[in-house]
Amino acid sequence: MLLRAINREKFPRGLDKPRTINSMKDSILPATAAHAIDFGYIQGAFRRIEAMRSSEVDPVEPPTVGELEEALGEAVEKCDLFAKNWRNRVYRIELAHGGFVLGKQLVMGTDAMLRHQYEELRALAALQIPKLCVPNTFALLPARRMLLIEFVPGKTIESLAWTSEDVVPACELAGKSLARLQLARTESIGPMPVEVIDRDLAMAPWRLSLRQKKILKSTLEKLAAAEVRMGHVHYDYKPANLIYQNNELFFLDIGRIGRGVHLWDYACFRSSMRRHLWRISLRRPHDRHRRTIVRQSLVAFEQGYFTSFTKRHPEPPLFALAVKLFELQRTAVFMTMQKAKVASGERLGNPLVNRLTLPLLEIEKRWLFRQLARELPR
Ligand SMILES: Nc1ncnc2c1ncn2[C@@H]1O[C@H](COP(=O)(O)OP(=O)(O)O)[C@@H](O)[C@H]1O
Ligand SMILES: [Mg+2]
């Protein structure tokens, strides 16, 4: 808390300086794309792959201490690589007179994505959802495609899932916070966009059996009668992107926000948590206690979410079916990205891991089709 207060003083509205914003290159994504209603997440994955390919010809070097000091207006003690994946490098920057700043560098990304993350962090902070915080934004380093934001101590819900009972209250708060966010950002309540989702799923790089095609058709027919909330979708509202600390949540990774069906974010959290449950079951087959805790946290998430609404959209018989459909769409997004990664060889992540992930996604797909079949009336 103290650090937050100090940092607010030290870097007042650092990002509003036109000097930094104006030096960004033209975006390759039209500025309006983020505001259009978007149900085409598989098509979005293809667009992202294209954007990443174009950023490969525009590699970005790590920042120098001098650049960090100039952007922050503070002496920097050191800058360590804190986390790394094929998309980002995350640095922990220690300031000379105490305190830390987090530097997020988009390795496979564009200037437009950088600006988008910065704008969304500010927009979300302005909503002032109780107990849902976002890191303060301090500065942008466009030349390094880097965001400098508050370093949030604490553990992500993902890490709590493996280690702590706190995952239960954290998930309950994640459910409540998501509901509050959606209430603040509902633009309309209308029919489920089944045709658009159908067209999007048709682009998935998978093969469906006759039975799976039938299940999908019946699901879409059934859901055509469903009413859903629409508005801002955060896209990646998942345990790895939420830090739980002192009974507050910090939403870290506000990447590809757009407008769509709110249930996407609900399905995203659920599907991610379910995957953690599967991983825990595989890696720790004898740890029944941990599995029970994670199952409880899934229930807590659901309860936290529902207590905030007086009416569900859609109503219960269709709710679970709609959530499963979005989970399936999310799996299709992963398959799309994974196939592109495999095709890229070593450029996008570990090639062996990329290859091994594909059969797992196929298993998940089959499992989700069985779940859809279960939800359909006989
Ligand atoms: N502001 C922050 N404070 C502390 N840790 C952070 C912060 N932002 C990100 N992290 C850590 O770095 C990880 C990756 O950052 P994230 O923004 O989620 O990028 P990615 O797009 O690679 O998932 C997070 O899961 C979290 O552990
Ligand atoms: Mg993340």
C-alpha cells in the first residue's frame, strides 16, 4: 500500500506525456478493432499469429538502465528478468531508494497491443470495482515495446491452486469481481450470436466426427433461444492473471479486451481452473486434499459470481450449455495458436512442449463434446 502511495507521488500521470505516446509507430490493428463486437476468437487467433509474424521482423532488445531511469525519473538499482515466455519478457526493476517496478516487454507483439494494454489498465482502474485493483501505470517505453507498471507482491490464483487453501476465498472474490465488472460493463442483453460462433468454429483447425458435428448443431440450435449479456470482454480473465493479496485481487494481464458475450470470461476462468485441476490430478495423483480444495474453489467462483446477479443470462438450463460451448471455442483458439507454434519451429516457445500439447488439446476437445452432449436434453 505504501509503495502504491509513494509511486503515485513519484510518477504522476507519467503516461500522459505526449512525448512517449506520440513516438509509437502506426498500429497494424485498426484502433476501432478493439471496440467492435467480437465473437470470432478463432479468427482473432489467426490475426494474432499474423501480427506476431510481422513483429518477428521487428525484434526488440532488453531495456538499458539509462532508458529505464529516463522513463521513470528515478535512479534504478537493478533490472532482473523475472518471467519469460514466447510473447513477453517480464522484468523486476529495483529502484535505488527501495521499491520495485514491473517492466513488461512485448517480444511478440505490436505497438498497438502495447498501447491497448496501457489504455485498458487505466480504463479498468477508473471503474473502481471494490477489491478489484489493477497495477498503477508509470511509463511507456515504446522503443522497447515496454510497459512500466506497479510491481504487485503476492501470489497468483494459479499458484495458490497448487499451494494454499486461500485459493477458495480468492476464487470466490474472482467470481464476485467478474460479476461486478460485467454489471458495470453490460451494453445489451440479447440473443446468443450462434451463427457467428458457428462460423468461427468452422475455421478451427480440427476434424470433427459425425457425432461431434451433430452435438454442435444441436447445441447451437438449443442456444439460439438463449439471452446473454454483452459488452466488454476481458478475454484472459484467468487464475494466472490474478494476484490475490490482503483480500484484494489484482488483475494483471489485460491484453485483448474487446466486446462480446460476457460468458466468455466466465468460461475462460472455469476452463483454466479445470485445467489446473487436471494437471494437479496428473502430477499429484495421491493428493486428494488438493483436488478437493481446487474443486471447492471452482464452486466458490461460481457462487461468488451468481450472488451478484438477480437474474442469470441465460437461465440455468442453458447456462451450463453456453459455458461449455465457450470452453470449446477457447480450446479451438488454443489449437489454432498451438498449430501455428508447431509450424514456426523454435521461434514460438519450446518445440517439444508445443507438439505434446496438441494431443492434449484433442483430448480436451473430445471431453468437451461429451460434456455438451450431457447438457443437451435427450
Ligand atoms: N504487476 C505485476 N506485479 C507482479 N507480478 C506480475 C505483474 N504483472 C505480471 N506479473 C507476473 O508475470 C506473469 C506474466 O505476466 P502477464 O502480464 O500475465 O503476461 P503474459 O501475457 O505473458 O501472461 C504473471 O503471471 C505474474 O506472475
Ligand atoms: Mg498472463
